[in-house]
Amino acid sequence: MDIDLLTLFPEMFAGPFDASIIKRARAAGIVTIRLHNIRDHAHDRHHVVDDTPYGGGDGMVMKPEPLFEAIESVRRPDSHVILLTPQGQVLDQAAVGRLARHPHVAIVCGRYEGVDERVSTAVDEELSIGDYVLSGGEPAAIVLVDAIVRLLPGAIGAEGGAAADSHASGLLEHPQYTRPAEFRGMKVPDVLLSGNHQEVHRWQRGEALKRTLERRPELLARAPLTAEDREILRGLGWAGAEAG
Ligand code: ADE
């Protein structure tokens, strides 16, 4: 996969893209990440990229010309261009899975108090990483690139890979433990020490359902649930069993 990042602050990406899974995926040729400075597409003497808003108000707005040009400089027939903004659709794992199938993703990082509305016509999609406001799209782009890259074939070597992650199943993940079997009086559940794989699996599924019901019940409406899952959830007091 090729990823192009359009930003006013390319230096913000040096650390995150040079460690761990993204670093390895880049070294293995699984992903190519290129950084582009939007300011290089401002042609006036001072390379101005923002201006005051029409209608007045605080703050500055990113001008359309440098953004359009920057997007056009990376766009190919197979591109999917994303604008990161708190006004976008909120990212979830299903959206990440969809994005990971594009051969080329270009990500535009907004800055200042906003981006000229006409830029929305130059992108394929506007995304937010959550209902809170960052100083710019750069930290959101780091989150988005990390979530995409770990889904690319070969990026995660371990068995199961990203398919076993929290949210991949539409549920939160079951609790995990490692040695020691007892730590400060807290014991690892007996079933995990039993060696009975079927029982372990059943326990893990039950815990994932229980945790999702307790912490994120709204996820259950869209999770693919078996008849047995529904039975378990009903036993836990889930009211949605009939509706689903
Ligand atoms: N820019 C500022 N806040 C953002 C958010 N929550 N998601 C994506 N881009 C942003």
C-alpha cells in the first residue's frame, strides 16, 4: 500500500513512523509512506497557507489553492483521499478494514481553526478519530495510519494477527493474563490453567460478551452474534436479545 500524507508539519511524523510495527512494515516493503508539506504548494512570496474567515470570527482558515494543488500532486486513478477533521464521520474498525483495501490512500491533515469548505470537493471522504478536538489532523493521521498498517497482510507476524484484535469481532476483547498464575493475591482464572481448549474458548467468548455488555452495550446491536451468544447475553440481563 502507498500512503501519502499532506501536512504543514511533516516533522510531527518522524517518531511514530520509525518504531514498532510501522517501521517493520515499511522496511519489509508492505507500506510506503511519503510526507508532503502543503506549504510547498503556496506560491506567493511568503508561502501563505491560511487567511481570515469570511463573515468574521476568530482564527484562521486554510486556503483552498495550496490544498487542492497538494492533493492533485499525489492523486492517481486508484487513490482514496481522506480529509481529517472533527466534522468527519467517526472512524471505527469496519472503516479501517475498508480503507486497508485501497492500494493508495492520501491523508490531508487540517490545521488552524478550519479548512475552506470547498476542499471537501477535492477529497473522497472526511473522517474524525473521535468526538474531541485536536490542534490539527496530524495526531489523527498517526492513529489512522497505525490502524490501517497493522491490517496489511504480513504486518503482524503473530498467529491470528489483527483478526483476533478487540473490535475485529465487533466485541471488546476478553481479559488476558500471563505468568505468574498468582500476583499480589490476584489469581488467573482456573479455566485458563486447565488446558481444556474448548472450555478456554467458551470462557473467552463469554467474557468478551460480558465486557461488551458492561462497557459498550451499543456495540452488541451490530456485532455478529450466534444463538449461543444471545443465550449467554440474555442470562446476563441483555434486553436487546429479542430485538436482534
Ligand atoms: N482534527 C482535529 N480534531 C480531529 C479529530 N478528532 N479527528 C480528526 N481530525 C481532527
